Amino acid sequence: MKTLSGIPASGGIAIGRAHVLAALAVEVSHHFIEPEQLDAELSRFDAAVELARTELAEVRQNLEHDAPTELGAFIEVHELMLADPMLTVAPRSLITERRYNAAWALSTQVEALAKTFEDMDDAYLRERSYDVRQVGERILKHMTQDSAAGQSARPADELGEDIVIVAHDIAPADMLQFKETRFAGFVTDLGGVTSHTAIVARSLQLPAVVAASDATTLIHQDDFIIVDGHDGRIYVNPDAATRERFARKAAEEHATRAALGSLRHVPAVTPAGEAIELAANIEVPEDVDGAVEMNADGIGLFRTEFLFMGRKQLPDEDEQFSAYARVVLAMAGKPVVIRTLDIGADKTLAEEVDLQAVVAPNPALGLRAIRYCLANPEMFRTQLRAILRASALGPVKILIPMVAHEHEVDQARAAIERAKKELKARGEKCAANVPVGAMIEIPAAALILDRLLPKLDFCSIGTNDLIQYTLAIDRADAEVAHLYDPAHPAVLHLIEHTIRTCKAAGKPVSVCGEMAGDTKYTERLLAMGLTSFSMHAGCILPVKSIIRGSAAAAPLAQPMANTPHA
């Protein structure tokens, strides 16, 4: 028996035979072309791009009606990338100007774009590098006549048991080729917990482990494997005792999952009778459908970066309003918290966009989030006007990311008031009172919270960045990822302090980071006094189950003393 480790991306136990896919990376020849080959090489590139577009369009059109909304949204993301000049025009320039052969030109541009994403501080945006490479590889396969058809799994009736996909990487669209098989879960060499493939796995409730390094090398075709999506371990050809232990766990989880469906329209109330709010985090407007399906109490975090990334021009006010309005209307009167742009100078929008373009020496500590928005007031007010217009359609709250100073809140509020006046002058409607809150994701914000709260209507704890900044750990760095610990006493200390300080001031507070959707921390957060959680829609029912059965009033096993007071 061999035991491999990776990053747990989707909980659950998968047991079956390994179906190992060949590495997705396509070998690319590098050579210069002669002038007379130019037209043929450009035609070859254009044809491959068009074939990739057609392939994705067919996949999207053939999606079953009950397919997760995330799957369709991520296929559309890949389609948008195929329409982006950075992928479809820039390689043509390398062919015509540098005389690169088509495959070399494309792979060069793909690597440059992927590197741009990899250098970003935000984990979600950083993992878009996988999408760039997946789209590039899709084009390359058509260019080299190497389609994914040969990767398809054998029918389930031939196998006689479930299969577990083991791949270097796999695009969400390519997961569909296994829908006719007994597809139990997957393991990849690459990826992260916020990669689109991992998000789709969670929406499908498929156990998954990503970033398992050499899994495709160490696991062989038809090996019997067990994937533990809870702790990130993969057991290859396990002994009888291990098989029996995990078979029992899988059966218990299956029974639990079947029972969760009955909780969809049941309120999240603790045994002591305290009502708990369970909201959803969304990345793109289409995600709201999953929140509605899970009967979420609202949208606790609407990330808006998708509107700004990978384009030549900033989105105008109407485009942004349309996206925000789609979500507000779908939630039918339930609150929607929209976070203003969390982007930094390291996250290049495009050279053509005339904004701050300084490359920060340390992006995590540089010009990002509210700092970036205040440095670009016209862009900021355009977004604020769009959000305020959406507030006329339903309850909307504005969330300011990465606050560390009082003056940032003052300046953000001043920008909101100016945006309101601009709308009034145009005759546009917006709600009279739109609550303004701050993300508590920098330790400094937690420590001066009593000074910030008089200027705020609510707070939302972003545990992902709070952990990173508190422990000086980048969880995407494989060398130190094992030290990224949500349960570190210092992290829990700051979270508890924030919850208690907000409650003492009578200000609502929620947790919208990944801890909110992790059932390992549900009871601990409840014991701290948290009554509002926001998470991926697929996590709502498991968390609700814990809430309804937990002893919420019980004290922490190890109370944290010396709560800091600024």
C-alpha cells in the first residue's frame, strides 16, 4: 500500500479503480517559419481556435438541465478566454513578427498569461492560471490533432466498479466525458481549492484531492485507490483493513448526504432556539442560482473581480449594474452583500487600461483592494454607482475589502456619498440607506475594531486573508502550506475578539472565509457567538445539519484569554 498526500478540495470518500489520464500538457516543437509558411501557419492557428470554440459550445449546449450552475458558468469563462485577444490575437503577432511556429507562439503567450495570474496575491484569481493553461491546451490539441477522445473512460459495465480519475489537470468541461461512467471522484497533480475544477467537484459532491504532485506517475492504470477528500490522502492498493474502514465511512457519508436534502427548507436554528443566518458566497452572477436552490438566507459575499479581469477595457456602469441587478432580483428580497473590487497592482487588468500600473515588490502588502480603488477614484465611483443603482431593486450592502485604517473607511464613505449625488443629478434611483461594512482580514483591523465600528454598519471576517496575514503563510506555497492553520490560537483569538467586539457594539458580523463552510469549525464559531455564516452554496446543508444538532451554548474547550482591546 502507498499513501499519497495533496490538498483536500472536495470532501467525501471515493473508492474505485484508477483511470489515469495522460498528462494534459502537449509537447510543442519550437522552430522559426519561413515567410512563405506564414499564411498556412496563421490558418492552422485560427482553425484550432475555431475548433476549440465549437467544442466548448457543443459541451455547453448539451449540458443536462440538472447540471450544476457552476459548470455552465465555468465553460462560459473558457469560452470568454477563447474570445480574448490576449489568447487569440497576441499569438498571431508572434507568428507574423517573430516567425514563431503556431504552437510555439500559443504556448509562449499562454505561459505569459498564466504567470500573470500566478503572481497575484488573491488565491481565487491566482488559480485562474489553470484555466488559461486548460484553454491553451485545448487549442494545442486541435492544432496537433490530439483530441481528448482517447482519454475517455471505459464503460462502467466493463469495469464492474467505480472509477477515480487521476490526471495532471482536468478542465471542468472535460469532466463531462465521464458522465456515463461510474465516476466516483478525482485526483490531480495540479490545482487548488479555488480552481474551477475543484469548485465543480464540490457542486457535484465528488470527493477530490488536488496538488497531489506525482499522482499520475505513482498511480498506475486500474490500481485500486481510496481518495479521502477530507484530509487529502490517497491510498493506493490498500490492505483489507483499510478498505473495510473506508467502506464503512463511505456508507455512513452516503446516508448522511441523503438525509441532508430534507434540510433545504428547514431553518438553521440551534437546539437552544437561536436562529443562524446561512448566506452564500458567489463569484459570478450565475452562481446565484445555486444559492437560491439551497435556500440561502442571502448573498453574504459577491466577489466582483470577474467583471474586471482579462479584458482590454474596464466594464462600464451599465454592464456592472446588469450583473449586480441579476443577483439582487434572483434573491427576491433577501440581502446581497457586494464587495467592491479587490484587485491590486500585481493583478494587471490590461496594458490598455489607464490605471495604476506599478508592479509592487510585494503584492500581498502593496496597492490592492480599497487602496487600489481609492487610488483610482473614477473607476471606484463607477462601480459604486452601479451597486447603488442595484440597491433600488432589493436590499444591497457594500463591503469594503482590506481595511486597515480609519481614513480608508472615511474616504470610501465619501466616495459613496459622491456617487449617490451623481446618481441623483442624473435622476437615477437608489436606496436611501445602503449599509456599508468592512472586511476584517488584516490583524490591524481586528485590533482597532472599536475605532472602526462607529464608522461602519456591519463587518465580515475574511478568514482566508486573516490567516495568511496573521501567520505570514501563503497557503499556495507548497513549502509552507502545511503551516496554514485556521485553528492556530492567534487566528482564533482575532476571530473571537472581532465577534465579541461587534456584538458589544450592536453591529452585525459574519464570517465569509472558507472557515464558515468547513464543518470542522462550525461548533467553535457558534460557541464564539457567531450567528451569521457565508459560504459556497454546496456547504450550506452540511453546516445547517451541524447547527441544528450542536450545543451552541457550550463554551470553547480551551477558552482564549487576554482578548485584545485596541
